[in-house]
Amino acid sequence: MARTGFYTDERTFWHATGMQALFLPVGDWVQPPNGTAGADTPDSKRRLLNLAHASGLIRKLTLPEAIPATVEDVCRVHPRDYIDRFKATSDAGGGDLGHLAPFSKGGYEIAMLSCGLAIAAVDDVLSGKVDNAYALCRPAGHHCLADTPMGFCLLANIPIAIEAAKARHGISRVAVVDWDVHHGNGTQSIFYDRADVLTISIHQDRCFPPGYSGAEDRGEGAGLGYNLNVPLPAGAGHDAYVQAFDDIVVPALDDFKPDLIIVASGLDANSVDPLARMLLHSESYRLLTQKMLDAAARLCGGKLVVVHEGGYAEAYVPFCGHALLEALSGERTAVVDPVLEMAEAWQPGPEAAAFHRQWIDRLVADLGK
């Protein structure tokens, strides 16, 4: 069985995008109530952790501690001016320094801790302390630009973890596979002109950032050819994702031959997510995780890290995440997905499935040009 590290901290669930709990301002020792954060509540992540406890899976995982990222860590990616403004705004009670990325008092410290979870997961996989790892980060990171937070993301967790790994372990080639339903625009922008990091985003076409598709965006300069976008039409479903991974994602990994694979794991392509219109289910995530495990075993000694991003269906994200954790660890529990039968019945019919196959075939053809 794999030794799977599971990185989490209760304080990350206290990150709030709302400003008060009843009449008390959120921050310090005032825990955010449900409902203050709109879509980005802590419950989907906390319920995933709770389900792992309830199923007994948690006893099969390694639970290392992690420390917050340091200013040195984050400033390998973010300019010091942004970090200083972030901390000052957080200390003053919170605000929003970018686009749809509000935070309350203490948001800076919690974001540094969330980023620290990703750093520790990568560090422990590369040092052999665990075989693979899952970092249950909150707030997420894949929309955060170098100098601007965006879409609930305040620090670029994965790029920061990559740069820390390069500094500490001397690795040269890292692949990031982002299956969050929204485009990983922050990660893309940070590595867009570099050949040492392959960035792949498979996402709902034109969902978020609004109107963005990205199939033609392949990188620039030294990074030309090292950025791949796989926009899929709304409602594409399980089979389309499998085809996209088999025809685009896995071959790209095989060509790149990374030293480490990191998955930016949004679970918001699930069939009942309120912020997207895809049709995945828990078995989709189990299968996609297995494909990444197989690729990592073949290419980089099994070195695979999964970093949590989005996912807003509070009742269903836990089942998708739990299936993913079962795949990473090689364990199966008694957990039964109550949505699976319905989600499988919602999959596209023959005509829609044929349209999706043709869509992906065109993407493959365009990428080959």
C-alpha cells in the first residue's frame, strides 16, 4: 500500500470571505459562521476531512504537520510589495486586493499556512517521507497572479511549492495538471515563458475567468509549447474527460518526462457543483487519480502531489475527494457514494457524446500543428 501523506490544519477552515459572525468581526478567535463566504465556505473541505475520519480511511494515511510558508518562500513568486499590502490589509480587518478574492482579518496568516501545506506535501514526497500526498489547502491558489489575487485565491500555492522544491531539492522539471473546472490562469501566467514547468489545464470552456477558452495559448519564448489548455464544453461528462486525459494529458506528460507531477485538484467539475456545468462523479476522480498515479510511476518514481483547489457542492465534494484519497492510498472503505447512480444516469447521450469526441479530436489536431 502507498504511504499517502494528508496535509490539513483546522485554522485553514477559518478563512472567511465574509466580514462578521452575527455582530462580532471575524478574525483572531472568532470562527466564521456558515454562509458568510458565499460559494467559498469551508464546509466542503471540512466535510471531506470528516468523511475520512468517519470511514476510517484517516487511519491509513500519514498525517504530517506543516508550518506556514515564509516570506522568503512566497517572494520567489510574488513581489514583496504585494505581500506587504496583503498583510497590512489583513491586519486592518480585511478587504479585496484583486478580483473576487475578499478576505477577513487574519487572512494573510491563514493563506500562508495553506501555502505551507502544499510546500510540506511536495517536500515530503521529494524527500521520500511519503510516497504521494494530498494537501487540503484553503484558500486555494490556482487563480492567483503574481501581483493580484483572484477568484478566492490569495497566494499561488502550487507555484510557491514548486519554487521551494527547486531551491531545496534541485529538481528541474515539474508538470502541473489542473483539473479544476475553472481555468488555472494564475499558474499559467507565472510559468508562461518557462520550459521547466509544464502547465496543463482541463476546464469548462469560457466559465472562469469569464469567456476564457485558451486552446490557442501555448506559452511564449522559452515556454512555447509548455502550456496546454483543454477547454471542454459544458456538460462534457466522464467519458470526455477520460478521452482528454488519454489523448492529450498523458501523452504530454510522457513527452515532458517530469521529475514530479502536481495535480491542482478542484472538485468542482462534479455533476452538482453550483459554479459549473460539468458531469463528473466520484468514480471519475478515482479513475483520473489512477491515471496520474500510473503516469507518475512510469515517469518519476511515483512522485505525485495533489493540492486542493475549488469545489462548492458541500454535500458532494467529500465523496469525490474521498474516492481520490482512496486511489492515492490504495485503500477501499465501506463508503458508498449516494449520488453516483444519478450522476451516471446524467451522462451525455449518444449524439452529445459524439459531439464531445469530435471536439477533443479537433483539440488534438490543433495541438499537433
